[in-house]
Amino acid sequence: MIYLNSDYTAGAHHRVLEALLRTNMEHTVGYGNDPYTAEAKELIRKAIGLADAEVMFLVGGTQTNATAIDGILARHEGVLAADSGHIAVHESGAIEASGHKVLTLPSYDGKVCAEDVDGFVAEFYKDETYQHMVAPGMLYISQPTEYGTIYTLSELEALSEVCHRHNIPLYIDGARMAYGLKAEGADFTLRDIARLADVFYIGGTKCGTLFGEALVVTNRALLKNLFPLVKQHGALLAKGRLLGIQFGELFRDGLYEDIGREAVQLAIRLREAFRSAGYTPAIESPTNQQFFRLPNEFIDRLRESVSFDYWGPRGESESVVRFVTSWATTNKDIDELVAQI
């Protein structure tokens, strides 16, 4: 069976596992106050070009989003997001459970535009009754998006400008950041993300670690008491060095970007094989997520040997499905899938 359901179905990159095994019997203090975590934080600060950024390692993406958003927002504020955004659709109301409303904006292939953000905030404060409503307190975007699309550098700059003009923070969910950095046509870098976002996270769970995300705070006025906030949200790992070791390995010798580059190359091979067979992508994605509308009969035959997911409900005669490559996908996997297509 070829597994292309998601980018976290396998364990971890062999270098990450080797580092964990090599240090397994060492004894260190807990909660991330160990030398491995300190080194990983410095490697990330070097990669983003900000020596004074705060870096905190959390266990998973939903925990990271819920912790950061709850910590940034005031009690009466909500978070702006695309109507297709992860926090609006696939986090089981984690943000609302913390007492904050997700304020949705129209999405365009998974992305929001600066004009819509500007219009929402401006119109909100034009309403004389605005104090009776949930205020837009920040903007959430994903890079890449849930549809595998990416924001260009100019789009990121426009969103950052409008957020800062309205005095609301820009928060970027980077669960699949490695695959976005090496996407076809990507014109942004990790340093651009750090320059434009007030808070963002670098995904590990979907990009080579067993678990873990690296939350980066570039605007130090936000999330001033991050450590207790993380603990209150149940996101603080007692054996914190396990996160530090993994991210230290990801950011040593360019492994993080190598993982992204290889997965994207395989995804593009998969996409072109479908094109050659006459199937047009349902969404034009330049990243490791590829979407196609396929006849149900073809889907049923393919699922006998390839594991992938429906993207939405099954249609009467055809359905949209998603294939996801990752650090664990091999050339052999794609060769076999191409032959079947």
C-alpha cells in the first residue's frame, strides 16, 4: 500500500530518530530548560535572522494555535481567518472553546486578500454599535494554505501592512512551512516570514519530527508570559528536550528545507502524471498537497493499492480527492502510482 493520506502518517525522519536514540540515556532538566533546546532555539533564530525572537516548542498544531491566539486576544476579541482556514474548519472549535470567535473572510483558493481584511476592520469601527460586537483582534493565515496554495511575498507584505495599519497582529500557521518554502514559484523566505509576521510557527509534526511545533514570537510585546500560558493550555512537555533535539536536527545542515524540496518534487511528478492521463487538478497547488476531481470508479480502483483521502463528501459520479507527499514518500512510491494512473 502506498500511503498519501497526509504528511504525518509515518514516524520521523531517520536523522531525527538517530538523534533521539543517541541522546536517549542522557539526563537533563525538564520543560525545555536543557542545552539541546537552547541550541535548537539559537538555530531557529539564526535561520530567521532575528537574534531576539522568542522561541517556544509546543507539542501539536492545534495546541499551538489555541495557545497563541488565546494569549494574543483580549477577552472581547476574535480572530480573522479565511472561511476555509484550519481554525475555522478542522480544529473542532478549539478557538471558540477558549472564548474567542473565529471571524471568517472570503477565501480565494484558500487565501484571504488584504482588501477584505482592510474592509472588515474599517466597516466594523464605522458601526456605532461596535462595542456590542466581537472585535477583530488579529489575523490568522496558513502558509501554505489548507488548499496547498501559497501566499506570494507581495501578498504577505500587503497583509502585514494592513494589519499593522489597523494595529492588529499577523499570525501565520506554518504547519507545512517546509513544503511552502520549496513550493513551485515560492518567492519568500523564512526571514521574510519573520519580518512580516508578529507571531508564527514552524511545523515539525508534518515536516519530519515525531511531534512538535516551534512557536516564534517576533513582536515581544505580545505573549509576554508565554511559559505559563503554554502550561495552562496543556501544551508544555515535561521532557522538553525531546522537542529541542528534534528541531535542532531539522535546522542543522539545511535538513528542514531539504525535506520540503524533496516532497514537493515528488508531488509535482504525481500532478504531471495525472495531467498526462487527462485529469486536471481541482486546485492549482504548487506544494506537497495535490487535489483532483476523479471519477468514483477510478477512485475505487486506485484505493485498492493507494491510501488517500476524499476532500469533502463523495459525489454521485465523481469526487475531489487529495494526495499528500512528505519526507517519508519515496521515488518508488511515485513510480508505482504513476504506473497505475
